[in-house]
Amino acid sequence: MTYKASDLSLSSISTKSLQNLSKKTIFFGHQSVGFNIIDGIERVLKNDGRISIPIMESTNAKDFSPPVFLHFRAGVNTKPESKIKAFENAIKSGIGDLIDIAFLKFC
């Protein structure tokens, strides 16, 4: 099956699902293009009042309190091992004990 951008809509996601997501602590490791993803998330939050979650950049577990969409610059582009190691170190630093969802974007 092929999808077009017009097939996908935030309105197709239930309010309950979005509200549940707003209660999560999410951790996202990335580099340059990840900031475009963050920009997109910020636009969604601004334009759809059904979801609200603070977004911040940090790898220090003392910097935030749940719920939050936490992100950080992981490793170096074109060096996937460095991204994996940075992500692993961040998770092991104490953040892993506080998050519900974690993901890493490679370039």
C-alpha cells in the first residue's frame, strides 16, 4: 500500500491517544535533521490544542520533570557508532530510569 502525505492527518488520531501521549516522557537522540523533526513537532503542538508537552534539549536527568519531549545531539553524522554510544551513555546516565519512550535517528 502506498500513502500520500494527504492520506495522513493528525485529525485521524483520537483525542484520547494524543492526551495519553502528552503524559509520556520521550527521549530522542539526533543530529542536524532531527532539528527539523523537532520543528515539525513544535508546529503540531502549536496548531492542535489536543496535545501539550514541553520540549527541551538536555542529557541531564536533573534538568527536567516528566512529562517532556526531551532531545539531544547524539554523536556525529556519518558515524553511527558515535550516535549509538552517545545514546547509550545518555540512557545509562539516569535518563533511562525516567523515560517511557526512547528513539535514535541515524543520518
